[in-house]
Amino acid sequence: MRPTLYEFAGGDAAILALARAHHANCVADPVLNHMFDRDDNHPQHVERLAAYWAEIFGGPATYSETCGDQSYVLALHRGNGPVDSTDLGDRFYTCFVQALDDAALPDDAEFRGALAQYMRWAVHDVLAGPEPVGPGLAMPRWGWNGREA
């Protein structure tokens, strides 16, 4: 049986390294840094991001059990601007792709392609618009072939 993306990455430690590297890249970006280097960010933002990604990539349901569902995530992030009128999404995506190297995740083209495909989807989903999000959206799951039912 094929491992989940979470398992292939190296589990919690690898996903936490990815979240740390991604956060550092976003803080270093001159356009994104205002959203990531703020006093009002949750003190465990990076750890929560890691738990979120771990769950999406097939790991434990820690994020949804302790923080919220996809509705909660979208409500936190919606309204940062439409994807087609700014480059926020492209910058966020670029920071993520660079973080794959920075966190020394497996250098496997199929693995990295699946994670990159997820991030393209996620950026679009988050920046889709400012409209309110209904309650109860299930956490997305992402596998080797994309979004899973």
C-alpha cells in the first residue's frame, strides 16, 4: 500500500519543518510579511499550520479536533484579495515551493507535484472571495492524485 503524503514526507516532524520554513519565507517576502509578522497572530500559528497540513496530507485529525474545520480556516483567511488582481497567491505559492527545499522534504517529483497541486488549489480556495463561508465544511484531504472525496 502506498503511504500517505504525510507519511512519505516524514510525519509530524517533517510537516512542522515545512510550516516553519514556509512561515519564514512569507515573513521574508516584502509583500506577504505584513500578514505573517504581526503581534495579533496566534502564538502557535506555525504549529497549527503544521497540524492543518498534516491532517490534509493524510495524518492525524489534530487540527480539526483542536482548532476547527475548513469553514474556520476559510473564515480566518478570506478577504485578503482576489487571486486574479494581486500576486499574493503566487507569492504564497512560491514561498511554499521554496519551503519544500528549505525543510529538506523528499526530492521526489511526484510527491512535490502533489503538494504543489494542493497549494495551487488552496490558494485559490482561500483567496476566492470575501463572501462569508457556511459552517461545517469538512477538512479537505489531499493524496497522490489530488483532492480526495
